[in-house]
Amino acid sequence: MEYEVVLGGGDLMITVIYGKGFTKRLLNIPINSISELGEYDDAAYKSVSKLSLQKNYICMSSLSAPDIYYAVFDEGKDRCILYFDAPERAIEILKKQNSAAFRRGQMNK
């Protein structure tokens, strides 16, 4: 199973690729609705562990991916977190479209 991250129309879309051409849209999150976004590191872990989260979406190619990011957002009445890896270009676009959501001190690449 693989995940595809697509940015378009102001949305962050995550699609699951199951193989043999079968795909399923998992998430479609308006980028401006993301309340916190950044590289998932020790500081992010401490921040996220204090939140009351109802849903976790783990959408990474592998646990050994070099750069894992996270996004906190609301889905209806639920507060959710998305863990994902994405190309640097996608992260730069997310940063430009919702710079207020990035954790201070992160994404200084």
C-alpha cells in the first residue's frame, strides 16, 4: 500500500494506492483549515501528546522515511492528526499557503 499526496485547489489530498490500479481518496483537507503543521520530531511529539485527538491518519511510505510531517485539523467534530511524508516541494507549497500553521523554528530548510 502506498500513499499519494496531492496539492490542488487549496486542498491537501491523500489517496491510498492499493495496487493493480485500485485507489481510494482517504482525505481532502482544506490547507487553510490546518491548525498545526510541521516536521514530526521530538518537539512535535511533546506538542501533539498534549492534544485531545480523536482520529489518527498514518499515511507514510515507511516508518524509516527521512522526513515525516504532521498536520492537525478538524474533521467535523473530531480533532485529527495526519502523519505523512511528502516531497520538499509539496512542503514548501503547504508552508506558503498556511504559514501560520507551521510550528515556530521548523521548516528552515
